[in-house]
Amino acid sequence: MENERSPEEIIVRIIELLDAKKYIRARDEILSLDAVETAEALEEVLEKPGIECAVILFRMLPKDVSVEVFSYLPVDDQLTIVNAITDKEVKYIIDELDFDDMIDVLEELPANIVDKILEKTTKEERKLINTFLHYPEDSAGSLMTPDYISLQKNMTVGEAMAHIRAVGMDSETIYTCYVKDRGRKLIGIVSLRALVVAESGMFISDMLNGDMVYVNVYDDQEKVSETFKRYGFLAIPVVDNEQRLVGIITVDDILDVIEEEYNEDVERMAGVLDSGDADYLDMGVFRHVGSRLPWLIFLMISAMLTGTIIRSFESLLSNVISLAVYLPMLMGTGGNSGSQSATLVIRGMAVGDLELRDAARVLWKEVRISFIIGVVLSCLNFAKILFLDRESLYVAVTVCVSMVVIVTLAKCIGGLLPMLAKRIGIDPALMAAPMISSLTDLISCMSYFALATLIFRL
Amino acid sequence: MENERSPEEIIVRIIELLDAKKYIRARDEILSLDAVETAEALEEVLEKPGIECAVILFRMLPKDVSVEVFSYLPVDDQLTIVNAITDKEVKYIIDELDFDDMIDVLEELPANIVDKILEKTTKEERKLINTFLHYPEDSAGSLMTPDYISLQKNMTVGEAMAHIRAVGMDSETIYTCYVKDRGRKLIGIVSLRALVVAESGMFISDMLNGDMVYVNVYDDQEKVSETFKRYGFLAIPVVDNEQRLVGIITVDDILDVIEEEYNEDVERMAGVLDSGDADYLDMGVFRHVGSRLPWLIFLMISAMLTGTIIRSFESLLSNVISLAVYLPMLMGTGGNSGSQSATLVIRGMAVGDLELRDAARVLWKEVRISFIIGVVLSCLNFAKILFLDRESLYVAVTVCVSMVVIVTLAKCIGGLLPMLAKRIGIDPALMAAPMISSLTDLISCMSYFALATLIFRL
């Protein structure tokens, strides 16, 4: 990276050269980028001059580099490339990809192309690929690779090192090695660090650590990433229901999973249906509409209920029209109060600080917090309504009492609803923002008008 | 993990035994847990029977296990333990911790305790520790460890392996080794995998990969975690402004950073001030109030502006009281529409799909999306208002025209505001939910009443 030009500048230059059809010079430029940067350049070329230029560029890469670059492309772009190159070229890429990357590509390809590729593989390979293709999406099975190093427990350290040297280049990682018994059951894990430091005559069986942490093939990827976070491992073994070792998952793949789970949560909080890995700009207008409209309609319908409540208090409202002035403020504060509590409780459950059995403690804490917050906000409002807005004492008291009630109800609902969601098996993140806001809007409106009716009757 | 009882059951049992003062049996139970699980048990004991029992339990652990367990505890609990044990015990733990874990603990300890610990270290160690303590929080410098393996470029592979064998146990990782020149400048990186596979007579200088990816000590941790995600590395070298190697960051520490950044984003989206690493239940009521009240007040004040707008249309409202019925629905839909766009744009910027220069494309896309969404929602409302609510055509037209205008404005603001925030150096995540909702509330209210005035004048 001693270049005077940044990768971004080089990419801009490459696109200029491609536009001018100066392919050889474009190729020279691209060779000064590393594989990740080349993949980024290819992404941009795909977007701007388009697929023809991208394929020309891709074909100009040295063969081994092209496979690595391919593995760094987003899935959508991989498919675009695969559809634009010859079957022979596809076969070469598929063969050279790491097993787990290959499975990722095959999962996305249309069935007829997959069949064509599988035709050319050996029967054994085909069986393995088919097994991997059938694990549920987002399961440990769909993330794992079978390219791990297995050692025998009666090997010496020297023999183990020789074995690693022989097969090391084809393994996903050599830093963690696995020991199986005759029935393929996982019986131990040895790190390369331990092997390097050990005497070469020592037996593997004497180095096995009985404490093994593993995941099941059908475990959800969220559980897998939790396990990685908890233990800080570089790789984790995956076993089937009989505790037979079927593959491993490495930490680099988990970084992607964590990001994916994070995006899912954030999108749920904003009321957007899962948009997958798609780029904002690449997604068509109708796909954007499709991912946003369902929640908007759902939330609109629940907001209509709030309207119905207002309608039922129409005569009160027409007598005291200034009640309408404070409604948005109360509803907004209720919604924000509830979202705060919901988010903190969801986070607490996600990191394991909060369990369902803590519900009573959460409730008690939220009641105290919301009482204090409610009183502070009420005081501010009381002063403003009486002295700035010069409204009647009735209005001021109505707004202030409502404020305490609304904040308290909103925070208690916000705290408990995510726990309830978890209890009945719904993703708590769904409760974070829009759901809670809709519910608190309804409750705020009801409390406000009910209290107003009471107070104005006095 | 062939235990018949789950770790949770064992932890419950330990707490029962401690309550019954059966310490030896509690200790026997705890030895069946691994270090991570023991740390979790200790956390629970700290919460329930309390600090006395926790210290008893902690002291019963074998010494080397106790340090590992300590390193897995959350910072708050580490401090609790440190304050309850003797200086000598603290010194032992500090000495045995990995360098980066030690720095994390020292950063949190009160200055007088740090000084007492530093007194007992050598002058050189003290200098190193002090340098590390002075990197800004959340910088690469605050995450790194100096315990890496450096090789000389004129070493052979055999010599390198012997060196690794000798110092391997004290290094944070041995899987990536670093080569420096005389001026301590980083000149290359060699993986243990490459060393293991290579002939033992080969020279390190022939194995160096010119493509080095590194970060600067002052880079923000978010940039560091982006680099890890991009390249999938196990470790990344950290250099100073003169490109001298000062430390390395390993991927296990990055998993924590990613979680921290995620929590920060989510809390900002919910309008909660940074609550750090604190547990929901451990945080006192007043600390909860402190992290929630500021945003609620800010948002309440902006909602008061919405109230002012309603007041200025009071006469219109008292004539057509049913306008109030549809206000919450329009405001809610505006807020949700804006949040959706903001979240998608923020995510796009975070993963690098969207740049500031894409603003015009984002705007054009949001205009088209919101027009379609606005029209669909309007049609639903038109039917409902005329046939279910049996309101006048004027009201129906006002609500429907407002809906299209509000959704369009909200989505354009939601799309552009995060970009503007980034442009002027504010965290875009702040724009995601509450800020956008407040702004769209204001705009929804204004558009609705302005359109109503126009339409009812016809």
C-alpha cells in the first residue's frame, strides 16, 4: 500500500480506461489492487460501464486471482458473472472455490445450472454437495465447510505436523484440528499452537482437551454467532444429532452472519420487510415498495383505531378544542418512552442479561423510572401550558396527569411486550419501534380523553 | 459436555450450595464448568448471594483458572472483584492477564490502584503500559496488544518455527507473524500456515507478501472492524504515523467491538443516551432516567411545535372537528415512512453501497417509491372514509391528498437527512427513528392543515 494513489482513484482510472476500450492498460491498473479491492472495482464496473466490460475485465485476471476475486463478490454480482461466462469457466471457478463459498454460490444458482455443474463432478462430491445444499438456510449446516483437518489420536505430534503440511493448503483452517473416533464421533480438539509448542514425540491422545464446545448442524446461525462471541474461537466444530463431526465454521464467516443479523434487527425496528443482501440502489422501485408497504398498511390500520377513539370523544373535543393541541405531544412522548424501554429490554435479552423470569423486576424498575420521568416532563408542561399558552388550569392538569399515566403505561408495555414476544416465540425486535408506537398511540389517546372527561366534569 | 446436567442447572446448584455454606461441594461443582461458564456462574453469584460468596468462590478456583475466568467477566464485575481482594491477588491477576485484557482492566480502575500496581512492574513494562493507557478510547491503539510474534527477514523457515516454539505461549496469536526492518517499520506478514507448509530451508524474505493491510493506532474501532469484515483476517497489524509496527488486533476482540457499535446504533435509534456496557438490571433507576430523559425532553419540545401548528388552525378544526380524527393516522404513517427510508439509507452508507454523491439518485428513487405507496394508502383511506366513516368528500379528498404529500415528503427527508448528517459529521444513526419522526410530525401536521384550508375554501 505504498501506492501514491488510493484504491478508489485506481478504480476510477480503470473505469475511464475501460470506457476508452484500453483494456490492456486497465488490466495493468487492476493488477496493482489486492483481491478484495479488485472485487470492489468489478462491482463498480458492473454498475457503470456494465456487464460486457466486467466480463472482459474478469477474463483478463490471472486464473487463480479470478477465483479469489469471485469469492469476494456479493451474491447478486456472482450470479451476473456466472450467467455471462461459459459453462467451462463456471466449472473452473466452482472447482477452485473453497467448499463453503461454492455451496453459497450453488444455493443461489437456478437448479438447471446446478445440475449441469454437478454432472461433471464425481459421485462422492455430488453426494456431499447435495447434503450441504439441503441444510436449512441460516442453519449451522449451511455455514460450515467439510474442509477441516482431522488427526488420529494415536498419531505423534511429528506425524500430525507432517499430515498438516500435506493437506494444509486445501483446508479452510489449519489452526484448529479435530480428532474423531472410529464412528466419526468428535472426541477432541487440538490447536496448531499446542502442536507447534509440543515435543514432536508426544501423542495426540495426551493433548486432547475434554472441554469441547460445538454446535449442531441444525442450530440457528444466531446461536452459532453467540457461541463465537462467548468463547472468541477461530473455528467451531459442527456435529450431527449423533455427535458425529460433519464440518466446521470459521470466524470470518461469522463476521458476515453478525452483520446480517444486525441488519435484520434494524430493519425490523424500522418496519421494513427483510430485503436480503440487496443494495439500496440496485433494488427496483417495486421491490422497495414491496418491502415497505405491508408494514405501513398494518400500522396505518392500527392508527385508524386511534382515530376511532378520537371520534368517540368528538363532543368533548369540540367543547375544548385546545385538547387537540397537546395530543401529538403526548402521543409522541408515549411512543418514544415505550421504544426506549423496549430497545433496552431487547438488548438485555440478546446479550443474556435478562431472562423471562426477570419480568417482575423489569416491571418494577420501569414503573419507578417512568414515574420520575413522567413527573419531570409534567412539570415542564405545567409551566408551559399555564404561563406560555395561557390555557385553563383544567387543561394543564389534564395534560400533566395524562403525561404521568401515559409514560408509565408506555414504559411498562415497552418493557414487557418484548419479553412476551420471546415467550410465545416471536422475534422481540419486531416489538422495538413501530409496533410499540402504534400500541402506545392507542393507549395515550384513550388515557388522555378519559382523563379529560373526568377532570372537566369536576 | 457429556454432562447430563446443563451449565445452567449446575450454576443453580452452585448458588444453592453457597447459600447453604457448603463451599467445598460448590467448588467441586464449579470445576465441571469451563472458564466461560465459570465466569457466568460468578456473575450470577455476584448478583444473588453477593460479593462475599463470589470472592470465596473466586479464591477457591485454581490460580491459573481464576485469571482466565477473570478475563471473561464484564468490566463492572471485574472492578467489584478487584476491590474486594487483596493487592497481592490483584497484582497476580494483572501479571497473568493477556496484555490487552490487562490494559482494559487498568483503564477502568481508579488512578490510585493503577499507580499501586504499576509500582511493582519494571520500568520498561510501566512505560509500555502508560503508552497503551493513553490511546483514545475506541481507537485501534486501545484495542491492540504488543504480544505478537516478530520474525527477521533473514531467518529461515526452520529458525522461524524454532522462534515461534520458544515464544509462542506468551503471544496473543502465533498464526500471523510480522516482519519489521531495523527502524521497526512493518515490511511484511507471514502466516503460520505458510510457514508450516514451506520447506524449512526457505528464507522468510522470500515468503513476504507485499500486499499488507494495516490500520493506524488512531483509527476508530469502527474502521478496524470494517477492515476485518472486508478481509476476513484473524489479526491485523497496527502501525503509528511513521508506519512502525506498534501492536496487533485479533479477531476475537473485534467481535466485541462489532457488538458494541451495534448496541450504540440501536440505542441511538431508540433515543437512549449511551449506557455503555451496563446491564439493564444493574443500572440504578436514576442512571436509567439520566440516559432516557434528555432525548425525551428534546423530542417533547419538538412535538410542542406540532401543537403550535394545530393551535394556529384551531378555527378550522372547530369547524371541521373530524379533521382531528385522521391526524394521528397521517402523522404515524409519515413517521413510519420516514424511518423506513432513513434506516435503509443509513444501512446502505454503513456497508458502503451508498456514497454522498448518490444523493440525487436516492431522492429520485424515494420520490417514485413514495408516490406508489402514497397512492395505494390513499385509495384504502378514500374507501374507508367515504363508505365506512361516511364523511364528506371534502374530508376524504383532504386526507388522501395529504397522504400522498406527507409520505413523499417524509420519505425524501428520511432518505436525505442521514446523508446530510454524515456530510456535516454527525452520526447518521441519530437520524434513524426519533429525530425523523419529530420532523415528519411537524411537516405532516402543516401539510394536512394547509391542504385542508385550501380544499375547504373551494
